Amino acid sequence: MMYSRGSLVDLLIKSNVSRYAEFKNVSRILTYRHDNVEQVPCSRADVFASRQLSVVEKRKLMRFLTSCVEDTEEQQAYNGRPYLEFLRDQQLGDNLQHFLVHSIAMVTEDTPTEAGLASTRHFLRCLGRYGNTPFLFPVYGLGEIPQCFCRMCAVFGGIYCLRHSVHCVIVDQESNRCKAVIDIRGQRISCSHFVVEDGYVAAERKKVATPTRFISRAVLITDGSVLPTDSEQQVSMVTLPPIAAGSPSVKMVELCPSTMTCPPGTYLVHLTCQSTGSAYQDLSPLVTRMFHTPESHDQGKRPSVLWCLYFNMVDGSAVDCHNLPSNVHVCSGPDGELGHEHAITQAESIFRKILPQEEFCPPAPNPEDIIYDADTAEGDVLSRQTEE
């Protein structure tokens, strides 16, 4: 999921990489409360069209969203205090508090006011750029994004050695630099720099948060949407508050077939949260409540789970590596946050270390502007022949 005014979208536009991909606007923000899925009013039009809010609540919500765009002394007085406390003191009712904390700021009730307001402002800044919600999703899934950047790399002369997985690296002990890598076929490939994902780095060279932070994830294929509508082309972001004290808040993305991630008649669902136990322990209670599963106690009108997978993974934002050769650069794995801000910041930082004088992701040239060396050489030959 990408914020429409986030670092990743800005980079896609700046570099012209966006032309290699298609995107769908996330059409609705949903939340789960009182055992029901509800649509969250985000834009001004959504607020005034909402049947969940009274006229008074609509006015209060619009007044608050307008007032929180700029930092004020009143807001600064709540720095360090819970965001929920600030909202209560603004005379906002339970409905509005829930929407603002869990679905707009997407924080917890204990989040400091300054962080909650910053998240709210970012959400509001992203509204309206491409649709009524602040999010975009790439057609065919997020795996398309690295492939698009690979295309840009190829335009600038990048070479890809397929089926040449790295078996080991050769390090010069005197200079403490990686000189080459050996692939699984025994071929030596010289290198000036070596960039690697942290999953390939030995555990003794990793410095992780204490205790190690994990992410719990679940992937489901279902036969329907959690909030059916006349349109079957909805892409939904669902915020799920903790169902009990000590439970994590959960973010859920529901993808329809038009995203090209699942067959017609099905939906692909991703659930993610910070781990407090195994992925099954963290997420299966919510799945059982929201979907029909063999463990469900009632036969309500809920979509059925056709297939599911639960797994845990290390939170990539909490990993740091040390005692590595000076020209080995490590990229973190996935983290639990929306927007990919950490990945973009880290990628630019590594680029600056390798090529400090170059522009980070310059615009790829338009195809009609590319002049091939072969064409130029042929033109020179023709010119000489004409002169002769």
C-alpha cells in the first residue's frame, strides 16, 4: 500500500518509473467495531454523505480536521500526552475518536498527541490527489515496483545475471573490502560494491532490537468482500483495533480481482500486525470473527475462507548490521509500517555512499529520445560516404 503523497510515489513520478506500472486507487477505508464492518468517511463529500454520523458529529469532525492542519499552541500543550486524551478534550464523541485514532491517524490510543497529529496531517495531505482515499495499490501487486526499477536500471546500462545466486564473497583482509563474489556455479564476478538484503547476512553480524521485533502476517483467499456493495471492484484498507487488552492493532488489505492478484469471484486478503505471539495466535481470532471458517461458531452472512496461511517474519526496520566490509551495503527486509518510507530513505542513503556525486534515480529518458550507439556509428559512415 502506498500513500499518494509518500516518498515512494514521489520517487516513481520523479524518475518516470511510474510509466512502467498501473495503479488502482484504494476505493474505501473500512473499520471493524461492535462486530460490524463500517466505512470510514475520509473526504468532505464522504463526511456529509455518511449515515453513521449525526449532523453535529459531521460538523465537529470537519471543524477538527480543518483545525489540525496547522500546529497550534493548544496542540503543543498536549505533547507527550495520549492522542486519545487530546481528542476527548476537543469534545469529540466515541464515534469520531474511533475513526480519528484507528482509521485516519492509524495509531494506538497511547500514541503521543504530536505523533497522532502528524499522522492525521499526512493522511489529509494525501487525500484527493488520485481519489477519495490517500492510498494507491499497484496492479499485479507490490512485486511490480522492484521490477519497474529494474527496467529503469537496464535503461541506464544495468546487467542482470539470472540463475547466478551468490555462494560466497571474497574479502581483502588488508583493505577490508569485498573484491568479488563466487556464484553457485563457481564463477567469480568482480565488484566494487556489494548490496545485499539482510536475510543473507549471518546472525553474528546482525544487531537487532532487544528483544527482536517480529511481524505477524496472514494471507487469505475468500469468496466475497467483508463489506459487499453493488460494485465488485472495491480495493479496501481495513483498520482493526485491538480486540482485547494487550492485543495488537491490525491492518488488513482486501484486494479484488481487478487488481490482477486473484481469480474472478475471489478476494485476496492480507492481515499484518506487530507480533505478541505466533501469527496464528495474533490473527486467527479476528479471521474467525470476520470470515466464515471451520472454527466459526455461527453461520452468519460472512465471506468464507477458501485458503489461508499464517507466518511470522522479522521486522526489517529493527535490524542493523555491523563488522561488515566497508563496501558491503545491507538493505532491510519488510517492516510493518505503511508507505515504505524506511525503504526509500535507506535506498537513497546506500546510493549516496556508492555514488555521492550522482543524482538519485534521475528521470528515465523517453524512448523516442534514446540515441543508440549503433545508429550513431551508421550515421557517421553514411556521412563520410556522402562527403567522398
